[in-house]
Amino acid sequence: MAKERKGSYEVGFGKPPRSSQFKPGQSGNAAGRPRGAKNFATALEQELKSRVLVTENGRRKRISKREVIAKHLVNKAAGGDLKAIPLLFNETRARENEAADTGPNEVFDTPEDRTVLENMIARIRSSSPEGTPAATVGQRKMVRRT
């Protein structure tokens, strides 16, 4: 049998023999990912943020590669490229849907719309019998009539 160290040690699931355990300071994956290594998404984002010199309308200016790609895609779609058009529309549609889902939008935001809504609310409240919760101002409960 192997020499027993301080106390008894049972070898089993999750308890490897002491001789094969990692020594203090020893890595479990010495050939693993080095510290500071970037994943693909981070490297891609960094490249898209990098700026390049372009000449536009006779002027030189620095814009990000992301902007260059967007300009190129829009120009190709405007030029009639049948592959660029659906790609551009799908991207803009996705952005429009994101904007619509971000929060409640004011549908009736003009003063005329508000006036019409206030008149409708006043008519509804005046037509409900006195003493019902719908007739009291400030409550928004639906009255169920049987």
C-alpha cells in the first residue's frame, strides 16, 4: 500500500490521488488561453471602430470602418445591386423594430389629438351612471355591465 500522509485520504469521485493533484502554483491548463487574449467578437468590434482616411466629395476625412461599410452598402443598394437591397432593408427594419420596442411611444402627441381624447373621455364619463367607479375622476377601471 501507499504511504499514508497526515490522516487518511479516500480516493474516489472528485478526489484524485494526491500524487496526481495540481501542485500549489501549477495551472490546470498551462496551454490554455493567455491572459488578455481577445475573443473574436471583441476583435471584430475593435476593427469596426478603427478609423480610416476616405475621400468624399473631394475632401479627405477620417471615418470608422463601420461607417465605410454602411456607406458602401447604401450606395450599392441605390445603384440597383439586387443582393444589397434586401440586406439593407432587413437591417433597417430590424433597427425600426428595436426602436418601437424600446418604450412606449406617444401615439397622440399633437394638441388636437389630446383635445379629441379629452372630449371622448368626458363623453364616456358623462354617459356612465353616477356612483359607478367609471364616473369618478382619476380611476381607470372598466365597468362590467350585466
